[in-house]
Amino acid sequence: MIAKLTEKFSSYPIVRTSSTYFYIVDLKDINGGGVELIEYQPAPMGVVVLNPPPIPVAFLGFQDNAFVPLAGQGVRHCECVLFPEACNNNDWILFVETKYADNIENAFRASREYPLNMINQIISTVAVFRDQGIIEPNRRVWAIVSFPKLIEDFAAFFFTGQISIEDMLLNYKIVIKATNSAEIISPKRIKLI
């Protein structure tokens, strides 16, 4: 998978880590930076990934319009993808989408449509990966939709619209959860906390 990503996204570095925990942070609105894997606790908080085994992990963060050369204008994508460095056929692959809303009201304001937009960004990213042959058409993948700045539980507000968690699994082969954290159990298993 690393070879395919390097071919398709040649200007994006693949970051590797074996840290027992790390954070995924989108620095765009903070300092104009990109999406990064950071091995210390950032401020504001990012998505935390616990990696107690520790498993060597590969990470690819996307900047704005990263998919234009592959799929054309208008293709929205999530923040990043990460996976065990070996990336065998039955290893997990995790896609992450974040929004940095300051409070629950802003996160779920109807005019912003964050939940639906975030879910659609995950769906379109996975579709491009499948269309480009980066992952197999029927491979199950995992996804997190996250509000890293929110302390309160926001999962109950997330899948109340047109697309359910069951729809994601049945129609798109995506196991998805609204959360700010995950735990790597093994190369074959990841737990969305």
C-alpha cells in the first residue's frame, strides 16, 4: 500500500511511527500548516491514537485539493489515512476527518452541516482509494469523524440524519464512529473508542 500511495501522492511524505501514543492534528486553522502526526500532546487537542503493542504505523496526511490530480475538481477528502506499516490484506486501515468546533452548538449547527459533510468526506476518500486501486473494492476499512476540541460526548448527535452507521458498513464497507480516540490492538484490530 505504501508503494501505491507514494505513486499516487508523490509530493506527500509518508510518516512512520512506533510510538505508544500519538495525535493526529490539522494545523490549517492554527498556523496554516497541514495535517500532522505528532508524538506529544498538542494544543488544541488532536485525535489520540493509543498504540500499546507498539505496532509500526504509516500515516499520510492530505492538504487541501490533494485529490484533484487523481479524481478532478470538487472531490472532497478527509484529513488522513493510517495503517500498519506492513499493511497485509487483512490489516486495518483508518481514515480520519476532523472539525475544530469550539462547542457542541457550533459543531451541530444545522447551517454548517458538519456531520453530513464529514461523513461524505470519508465516503469520497474511500471511493477514490478504491477507484485508484490503492485498496481493494470490497475491503472493510475504519473511519473516525472527530471534534477534537469537544470534551463532551458528541456521538449521540452524529448519525441522526440520512446515513446511519449500519448504512456505512453495508453500503460502503466502512466501520465508522464519532470519537476523538482509537486504540491499536494489533495489525489486524483497531478499536474506535
